[in-house]
Amino acid sequence: MPVIELARHLVEVEVGGLIAVVAHDPAARVDVPAWCRMRGQEYVGADTAADGAPRYVVRRLA
């Protein structure tokens, strides 16, 4: 459900701002960039959260 949470919270981010999704779901590696392409948002990349969990960073474009 990472992309559902991303969509729900993206409206809280100013245009040009970043939002990070921390997700243990292995499908998020593919789903988050695909969601960004479909929704016209910028997938910035992936890194690791402080607890070692995968984190996916998105820039709100609209």
C-alpha cells in the first residue's frame, strides 16, 4: 500500500517539495516510480531510512 499512502499524503506537500515513502514492501521499488510516471510527479530516487528500511523520494510537480 505504499503508493496509496503516497497519494494520500502528497497533497500535504508544497509543489516543488519532497516526500519520502518508507516501505518494507519489495514491490514499492517498482510501484513508486511507476506511480510517479502515471501521476506526473518526479521520482527522485531511493535511499535508506535511519532504521535501514528502503525509502523512496518523490518531488511534487503539480
